[in-house]
Amino acid sequence: MTDTQARKPTGTVWDVETDVIVAGAGCAGLAAALGAIERGAETLILERTGGWGGASAQSGGLLYLGGGTTLQQACGVNDSPEAMAAFLRAATGPGPNIEKIDIYCDRSVDHFDWLVSCGVPFKAELYDEPGWEPSGDQGLMYCGGENAYPFNTLSEPAPRGHVPQMTGKRTGVKGGGWMLVHHLAKMAGLRGSSINYDSSIERLVVDDSGIVTGVIARRYGTEQAIRARRGVVLATGGFVFNDDMLSEHAPHLLGRLKLGTDGDDGRSIRLAQGLGAAVARMSSAEAAISVDPRLLVRGLLVDGTGQRFINEDSYPGRIGQKAMTEHDGEIFLLLDEAGYDEDAARSFGLGLSWVGADAAELEAEMELPKGVLQATVDVFNSHAEAFGTDPAFHKDPKWVRPLSGPIGAIDLRLGEMTFATFTLGGLDTTIDGEVRHVDGHLIEGLYAAGRTTSGIPATGYVSGTSLGDATFFGRRAGAAAGLR
Amino acid sequence: MTDTQARKPTGTVWDVETDVIVAGAGCAGLAAALGAIERGAETLILERTGGWGGASAQSGGLLYLGGGTTLQQACGVNDSPEAMAAFLRAATGPGPNIEKIDIYCDRSVDHFDWLVSCGVPFKAELYDEPGWEPSGDQGLMYCGGENAYPFNTLSEPAPRGHVPQMTGKRTGVKGGGWMLVHHLAKMAGLRGSSINYDSSIERLVVDDSGIVTGVIARRYGTEQAIRARRGVVLATGGFVFNDDMLSEHAPHLLGRLKLGTDGDDGRSIRLAQGLGAAVARMSSAEAAISVDPRLLVRGLLVDGTGQRFINEDSYPGRIGQKAMTEHDGEIFLLLDEAGYDEDAARSFGLGLSWVGADAAELEAEMELPKGVLQATVDVFNSHAEAFGTDPAFHKDPKWVRPLSGPIGAIDLRLGEMTFATFTLGGLDTTIDGEVRHVDGHLIEGLYAAGRTTSGIPATGYVSGTSLGDATFFGRRAGAAAGLR
């Protein structure tokens, strides 16, 4: 990519024309295509790989939705848009994207219905254990630490993780994310969207007044000039697979496990920046910690100094973010015999690295400075024994009991495998997916969605907010482009 | 600012012509002007306010230099470029700017001599106490935690904070930063640079091939088109005074004390971004903690949970960054009678907020969860008593002694006044100040320096690296523009 902007579009001979071009066939791009089609726009999706799906199809499929969706109602769950917004404002900060959160929560019930209308199946059953994903095909779960401190003090907790049901022969092979994009792709096709595979956007074409009028795409080695009469929607994912961009913006992610596809190279972000587009939160990232949350809640998590730093029943993505960025990824999980579950440990390839007859012996085995880890266990135990509470870090009383007998530690400093990361920063867009120029005006004809943008998961992350944001604002971006 | 790019420069009628335009008359801009003049270029500085100085003139004037400067030699200090580079690579990460660090350290001795040749005075005397600035007019000090863990294990510590001497009637009124820019401004004038005050850049002018050919400036309400035959150097500071940009990139800085001038509104960064310029580390910031380092080293610093998180003899800017971004700014300094120094406390308007007969009583007074702060003090004391060491956080043994008798706590949760901040992110530039486009090419004719760029203080900060980087790479940017 040597030029991000074709400056003489008056000379451009268009090979293809359509109303709306959507770049990327993950869930954001597919939702954008559907949004454009709903506005009567002829729509062409350009997908770099040989098939739809992107990073969305690899994911667990959680969509963070609420406010009283039909699924929540069917599971007997009470929720309100206000409670949902209060949680997201707190959990995605500092600096939550208030405008996006508010409209997202306000229209979340409708968005769920729209996903169902696109054919995405959800089973009306609540999974009520701590976990990254449901154990089976349950459709609803807690997935952001709503029911843990400090969020349980801010608004009424409700499970808001909506998980597409894995059905048919695919069960056990494909996950909820695959089901989500499968149905969106199928519906986009049924409703008349075209899709060009093996087609990557190389440049944005702008006219003399700076309006985006199309793209130069490369297909099977040949450049194609494609005109978009109404607009171009960029939805090609984030940039976790671009180490140069990580070096510039988020060096703490270098060398970590990357979640996504190698298409997550930030191309769309850079193409838009070439037109003066503003970016936001480029250092933000999710850092999912690769350990079973059922183990976390039963243990004490300490950092390299032997001190605790968070309530272990918090959202494990939040634990991962804190551990990676604030504690250099140096963390250990302490468990006694009653808390250790070999199956849960093995499911993530983990085991005990050290065992001691008590905390003093354990800290010696771990070669930690004498006394710190002992004090951590003693203080926790003293409150657990006397009151069954955890006043220092506010773990829910249901998980609080003293560690007793021999104590073991799981080494979670597993280097690049412990933290599974993807980027949260990207283009600065309006609630209609319009891309903002650094001087504040909107770049006419240009829209973006999904992790190409900075969205609901602004600084903090919550499971399901990426797919939720991508489909909700993707559809809106497509609709806005389709109406232009 | 409604348009960052004049797209029809062929129609531009130039009001003024020169070789090199420098925007901003802080130390980066003044060094750039000198660099351009040294290459024989006619140079015009555009300064938005009514006088030179900018944020540089408000600062303490520390320049982080070393490798064996004549000042270090005169103070009997051994240093090497390698030791300096090893320290800066560790202290400014994660993701240090290796290329800039290496040339900066390699040529630091020359840069010091150049500053002296510009008339900047330095007194050959070492100040050997912990502090933000020397107590008097000493010219050299430790200023980055070189002599504290972990940096003292990486390379030979050396004092590298070079402080311009306050001389004449200005002593006690103006600081070292004022002396630095005073002499640079005087020398720039003597060597023939022109300067237009009350002159702000509104737009960059580019020709049809994307080369920057000049600027549109506003002076006393009138627009002026100024041609730069060779180049434009942007050096108008960072963006800590632009809350919209903080919201986008560094929301944790909102509501904190800002260091700089209201000219630090990121204008130059946005102007260059309008041309597709790449930015880096936009979330990075210094957060100087407003407390006397002589108090810090004598106490125990705990966060809102009652636990320690850093060696108290570390560089206080590092303590501030950690406290603000990783501990929500919730910190307290514990001191016993032997450690408390009322004068040092008062100099920052501080005093003891709570006192207890022992740690147990103190934590009750502070309404902290029972046992955590006690354990923190007990564990520290047990090692201090037995071995005079601090194995958990590695405070230098010279500051390690058990806290005894009544213990008091200074409340450092002083809200917006505790952390004095400025931004470290900005334009992505080469070691010659050339501005990189997001697609990797250099934007011809455009240069930048100082906190308009992402420089040596990449993620971590060290006192003196901002002025050091600004003058060193400012001069190089001016020279590169002057030679074009």
C-alpha cells in the first residue's frame, strides 16, 4: 500500500458501480450490508479472504444485550436499559463512550429481535455458573462481572450475554460466533447483497471536494475501480495482527496471543487516516486470561509481589486487562484442596506448579519475599473465618471461605499464551457510523463499524460488547450509507 | 479550524516567503530555528502568543543528557552513552523508541556542548538529594530513578539531569526552563531568525503532489499565506489543554492538573493528521506527583487497599504514573515521627490526615479493611529490622528502617492537584523530524519536534527527557528542513 488516496478521481474509470460498498464480511460488515439493503440500496461486500466470517466466526458468539430482551424475559430475568447503561458506563471506562452506550442500551431489545429475524437462534435457558462461555447450548449468561464488585453496587445485575445456539450437525464443532455470522451472511445473500471474495480494498477514492466515491480493490491480482454511489462502509476488523501498529499504539500487546485473523491488520483504519480521519483509544485492548473462571472464583489471585489486586469473581477479561497492563502479567492463582478442580485446570492445560503445607512454605517454594504472601492469605482467612466476607477486595461472600491445609499455586505467567488479546481502538465514528475527520467534520461518503472503530468497549472490555457493538452500529452504518 | 488542508495551492497568493517556517517558540521550535539557520536557511518563527517560551519556560529546565558531558566530568561523574541508553530503554518503555534513544545518547555530549554554545549556563555542582529540582542553582542531579530499583541493576547509575543555572536578577523568580528558552531565543535572534508573535497556523498548504509548501497563518485577525521554500516545522506542544483530544486518547487525564499553556491544544498534531500523518502513543502522559521526594523515600506508600506498590525511592514521576493509571490515584504516604518532615510536607501544602499509636490504630482511623495495612507495615518492618532490606519492593537500604512509634498518613488523594500531567503522544517522526504518513512514506516538506511528536519519553517518563528530546530532535528537524 503506497498511496491511501487517489487524488484524481475525475480520471477514474469505474469497473463496477453499486450504491454501497461494504469492506469486510465479519459480523459488522454483514450487519452493515443488511442495514443498507433495508434502505433499498444496492450493496456489494468486498471480502479479502475466500469466505465470510472473519474474527467473528472464531469467537464464542456472545452478544451483550439487555434491557429486557425476549430471551431475558423467557428466562425470567428482569432488566432495564437504565441498569444496562449504568453498568456499561462503569465497566467500559475510564472515558466510556456515553453516546454510543445510551442508544445501544435504549434499542438493545429491538436489536435482539432483529438478530432473531435474521435467523440467529437462541435457546431460552440461563447458564448460571462463572465462565467464559456456557458449558452447553444455553442462550443467556452473566459475562461482564455485573454480579461482582464494584458493579453489583451500581445497578441491578442481570445476565446479558446472549449466545447463539449451536444447532444441527455443527454442534460441538462450530461455536456461537460461527452461528451468528452464518445466519447474517445467509440473510444478506437472501436479501440480495452481492459479495466478492478474494477482494481487498487498496485505496479509497475521493473527489475534489473530499467526498468518498468508491474504492480501488484488488481481486485475483487485478485492480478494480468500484464506485459507491452512496457510501463506503469499512468493517475489516482491528489491528492486533499488525505489529508495527501495535508498536506505535499498544506495545504491551507485542508477543501476546492474538485473537482474530491476519486480516486484522488495521488496513481500513490507515486508509481512513490517510483522509484525515480521527482515531480514538488506539492503546486499548482486551486481554482475556486463559484460565477457567470456575477456578478463579475458588482461589486467591496474587501478583509477583504476593499481594492480591482484584476480586477473583470479577469478569475474567477485566482481571486479564489489569494483570497484563498493571502487574506485568506476573500472576499466580492460590488454591487449597477444596478449591482445586483438576478438570477445570486441565481444560486450559494448567496444573499446580508449587505446593506447600501452608502459605509460609508455599511462598518459600515460590521464592517470593518472606511474609507478603503469608500476610495475604492470613488477612483473607481472618475475615473469611470471622465474617465470611472479603472487605479488602469484595469478593462475593458466596465464594469466600478460608484456605486451609496445603496450598498450591498455578503459575499464570505463561508468557504469550496467558493473555488472549485484540485491539479496541480505531476510527472515531458517530452513532450512525459516520467517520469523523480530525478537524471535527464528517468525511462524506465514509462509514465504519466493528473493531475498525472505537466503540462501546472503549477502555474496559466486557464479553459480548464487541459483537454487540459491531452488529448494532454496523447495521446503523449501512442504513446511513444506504440513505445518503 | 474547519479545513486542515488547502487543496488548491496553485491558486495561493503568498503574502510572505521564507525557507523554513517554524511553528511555536518553545524550546523545540527555537532549537529548530537554530538548526535551520545553521544550514543557511532563512527562517521565520510563528508564535501564537505575545512572547517566546511556551511550556518550556514554565518548567524546571531539566535536560536529560549524559554519556560523559563536560558538566558530568566537572562533577567527577562517570557515564557512558551505553549506560544512558540502557537506562532510557528500560525507563521509557514498554515500547521505548530505540532509534531515537540510541542517536540521542550517542550524541548527548555534543548536544550539551551545543546548548552551552548557545549561551545556556550550567553550574558544575552535583545536587545529591532526592528531589524534583535542585534546592539551589546546582547544575546536575539524579532525576529518573537511575539509582533505584530496577534501574540500578541494569546499568551504572549516573546523574544526568542537567539544569540551566538561574543567574542575575532573575534568580528565585525564573526557573531553569526560562533560562533555557531565554538563551535559545536570544541566540536565534542574534543568528538572524525572524519571529512573528500573535501568529497562529490555521492550515497547512500542500501542492498537487502532497508536498507541504507553506501555511495559512492568522495574525491580528488577518490571514496570511506564508510560503516555506524548504519546509515547515511543527513545534507547538502537546494536547493536554484539549479536553476533546484527552477524551479520545487519554481520558484518565481529564480533571487532572495540566502542565503547559493553553496553546497545548494539539493543533499541529491535528493539522498534520489532516494530511494523513501517523500518530503514536496518544494515551501516554506524565503524571508528576505533587509531594516532596524527600518525604517519599522516608515513608511507605500504600494504595487504597493498604498495600505497597512501588519502591518509594523510585523516580517520583514513575510513582505518579503508576499511582494515577494503576491505582486510581488512591494513595497514602505513611510516616513515623523520625520520617516526617513538616517543612517538606508544607512545601507542597500537605500535612498528616490521620495518626495512630500503631499501624492497627492508623488503619482503623483511615477506615481501611482491618489487617491489610498492618500486614504491610509488619512485613516491611520485619525485613528492615532483621536485614535492613526491602525484598518485596527493593527500596535502597539507605532508606530502609522500621517505622516505629505513632504512624501518620498523608492523604495524597488530593484530586486534581495531586497529579500534574502533560501528554507524551504525538506525530510519528523520524530521527530527522520528518513526519510519517500512515502508509509509511514521509510527508515531504513537513517536520515536527517536541511534544507535538512522540519522542524519547514514549510510554514511561523521566525528568528532562522532554526538553532534551525537544531541543535535540528540534535542532535536527530544523537542520533537515534547512537542507531540503
